[in-house]
Amino acid sequence: MEEKAITVMIADRPYRLTIDKEEEEVVQKAAKLIDQKTKEYSRNYAFQDKQDLLAMITLQFTTTLLNEENKNKKTPDDLIGKLAAIDEVLTNILMEK
């Protein structure tokens, strides 16, 4: 993998990163989203410094990530139940013929 050095701006501070070239678009997009959220939060909430804003943004993004992981998480029992229901439907169809 080819590495690339980039600089992203987050909360008006530059951060120099070395990343895989293939990840550049995603990293740039993530930095832009964090910066947009920082500006949005600074307009809508009282804060003492940018660390407060970054903490709230981190909390929001992490909460969203965990909620999405929980939605997409399928337990074996869930799958077994769904497969059993499909098997029952197919068995009933085959028995009718």
C-alpha cells in the first residue's frame, strides 16, 4: 500500500497525517464533517473552549456508530428463528403439491 502525507483541519487546527493513499478521500471527508459539526455546535451551544465542542461531537458520532452496530448485529438465535420460519413455509408449499 502506498502512503501519503496530508494535512486536515479540525477545529481550526491543522493535523498532519500519513495515511494509505486509498483512505485519503474518507479521511478528508471525516475531517470536513467534524469541522462542520464544530461550527454547528459552536452556533447552537454554550461552550468554554473547542475541546468541549469536540467532546460533544465525539459523543454524538460514537453514539450513532454504536446504535448502527446494534441495528446490524444479528445473533445466531435471530438467524435460526428466521431460517426455521422460512423452512416451515417451504415445507408447507411442498406438501401442498
